[in-house]
Amino acid sequence: MKVETTAAVSIKNLKKVYGKSTIAADDVSLEIARGRITALLGPNGAGKTTTLKSILGIIRYQGEIAVLERDISDVRLKVSFVPEEKSFYDSLTLEKAFSMCAMILDEFDHAKARRFAETFDLPLKKRIRAFSHGMKTAAYLSIALSENADIFILDEPTWGLDPIRRDEVLDIIAEIASNGKTVLYTSHIIPEVERIAEVFSIMDKGRILYTGELTSLTEEFRVFEMPSVSPVLEKEKFEKELRRKDMVTVLSNDPSQWERVSSVEGVSSLDTDLQTFFHLLIRGNSHEI
């Protein structure tokens, strides 16, 4: 179904249930801005891949999704996709996979794909099923990134890559966005998100817990650490609390609370980085933001 929007991708009230009771997407609403890198961050099983498959129309779902303001069936050739399960081309050599894509995709750049293969040191004459995990990821990226698409949807695009290849891929993704393309990718590797994403959403148990810009975290939130016996915990209500042995880490989005809490003896202010924020949202035991 389609919803009117000016975003590259707009999702409204997405719900997906597998079987009778496994909820993979639970009332997900999300807008992916054009020309930016958006990361969908979450632990395994959070619902990230289900969300991407819904956007692409691969699975049935309830809710409304618009891609470039239209139904995905009308703009499928404008979207390039790297799936989580990288087995589609297993029976082919990489060269044959490139040739097949050149035949069926109007906007596929065969020469560019070969250049990516060379960059990633991939053998063209070897069947893809014999590739390592990292090589398969690089092969799928070589294909997807050689399409002249407007939107690139990448599911765990650095899975299995060594650190050098991972850095190369992140640089390529950043370059794509700098050329005005839209990138939506999933990850559970926080340093990757911090390096290239402009906007991020945190997802867990089928729900979006937070969406915002990386640069705004320190403006919106503060993180404090205090002993578990601190009187602050009885007087103040925090957005999230995470207890570890005799210490408690808390998340606050109330500036007036920041002033009160920071002046209490035994309370320390921590950096509000994405790693800490993520752990508090996922593992914290209080209500969601």
C-alpha cells in the first residue's frame, strides 16, 4: 500500500507476524530521508531484515509503505538491495553473475562491477558458492553498488569482511550518499554507524525505540552513573536505568534534571555516545522513550 510522502521511503504502521504469534514488526513507522545515510541498528532478531523485506515487497505485511512516493512495484529498478542471506548467485561464477545482471538490469554497469571485484580481490572464474562469507558479501556489494539506483538498501553490508575491507566498503557507502543517493542499511556494529550514518533508528523486538541524528544525542540526552544506594534513585524518575552490581547507569532527557542530578555527591556524568545510549535503550528496565 502507498502513503503520500516526500521521503525516499515512508513506512506507516507496519506489522508483520510470522505463524500465529511471532511478531517481527510491531506498528513500525519510519521515514528515510532522501540523499542521506540512515542506519537501522538493533540486536539479532530485532526485526531489521523483516522491515527491509517489507519495503522491497518481498513479504506480505500490514501497513503502508511508499518508496519514492510510489508502490515498490513501480520503482523496483530504482532500488538496489544487498540481502542478509547471500546465496542467490551460488551456482554461478562471479563473471556469469555480472553478465546475467547486465542482461536483466537496464542500469547495471558491468565494467564498474568488474572494478569492484578487482578492488575486493574477487576471482571472476570461481563459483560463488565456494567463496568465504566475506567474499560473498563483497561479491553482492560489487553487484548492488554497480546499479544506477536512487536507493541502496543494504542488509549487514560488512558481514564477514576483514577490517580493511570493511573500511573500504564504508568509504564507498559514504561516497554514494555524497552523490545524492539514499542509503538505508542495517547493522549491529555501533562503530560503523558512528562512522558514516547521519540518521539512525534503534529497533528491538519488532519496535522502533528511537530515531534521531547522531549529532543530536548530546543535546537531547545525558548519561549519569551512581551507586545503587544513591538517594537520587528514589527522588528522580529516569527514562532508562541499567543496574550492574553496585552501580546504576541512567539516561535522562530532562535538562532541569541534569542540573539537579549532576550536583549530587557520588554521581558521575558519562559521555552520551551511541554505544552507551544503545545499551541503555535495549537493556534498560524502565519505560521506552
